[in-house]
Amino acid sequence: MSITHVVLLGFKQGIAPEVVNKACESFLALKDACVLPGTTTPYILSLKGGKDNSLEGLQRGVTHGFVVEFASPVDREYYVNTDPAHQAFKAIIGELVEELKTVVVDFSAGIFN
């Protein structure tokens, strides 16, 4: 069963646009940088993201969104808890975003309870 991992980020005020761009590019680069242990095989099925452009005004400080798709809960668990590329990224991004403006939601399509 595939897992969709949604990450919404609110960058801190005063972070230079080029730093935000580099952070976002680094996030997108995880698609190829995250590989299964002992291999060179990427396991992220898809990864896309960008700057918010919603017209609804409900962002509550969120400025960027990303969607990561995994083939299985096992791949997602490795990504979240162990993958060295993701761990390094989390250390960097943690300094740039507001904790209260960061939201992560995971789901499997069609499962509602």
C-alpha cells in the first residue's frame, strides 16, 4: 500500500530568498539522494513541491508545500527515521523554518478510518 507524505513549511521571516530556494532544491533532490541501504536504488516514487500560491488565504504562515510518495510504509519509515540524506536535510531545514508553521501529514489513498 503506497503512502503519500505531505510536508508544509513556513520559512522564518528574514531568510534570504536564495537560501529558501537552495533549501527547496535540496528537498527535491532527495528524490535521487535517498537510496535503499546497500544499493544505489532510489526508493521515493515521486517528489514535487513549490511555493504557495493559494487564493484562499488559509495558509496560516505556510509558505511552501511538498508531496513525497512511497511504495510502502516500510520505505516511509526508513525515510523518516534512518535515511542519511533525509536526516542531513532535516538538520538544515530545521534551522530555517518556524516549528509552529510546519505540518506533516501521511495518508494512504482511500483509507478514512
